Amino acid sequence: MNEQRMQHSVQASGLADILERVLDKGIVIAGDISISLVEVDLLNIRVRLVVASVDRAMAMGINWWQSDPYLSSNAHRLEEENRELRSRIERLEASALSAS
């Protein structure tokens, strides 16, 4: 019984070490699925998966969760600011067109 518990502990430790390395370095898994019938593409699926820690993802320039309205309270403010800026640009462009 004790040997079994020790083996389980070693396996869990090994898995934890592997997971720590993957999260620290990051890993990318990519694949394409294409379904065709008589040489006519019916469905194309592109799968891209990145597994990394938050710190590593941010170092790679991945930070989509910071602007996702479902994950960030700051995202609503950014969306409103974006709408205001687009409206301002439209007014400036309309003003420039009427002036020329």
C-alpha cells in the first residue's frame, strides 16, 4: 500500500513538473480540418490552441482577456471610448469633405 502511494506521488510530481514547464515556455497546437465532396470544399476548420501561463501569454503579446467584455470590467469603458472616437473621426471626416 505504501509503495503504491509513493508511486502515485512520484507520478503526480512528474505531471506537475511537466505542466509547470509547459505553462512557463508555452506550447502551440495547430491543425486544419477540411471536408470535401467531389473536390468541392464543404467545411474548413482551422484550430489554433496556445497553452501558456498568463505571464507567458502576455510576454508573447496575447492579452485578449483584458478587453473581453465578459471577462474584464475595464472592457465596457474601452468599448465606449472606442465608440466615441469613431464618432469623432466620422464628424472630422464629414467636416473635411464639406470644407473641400
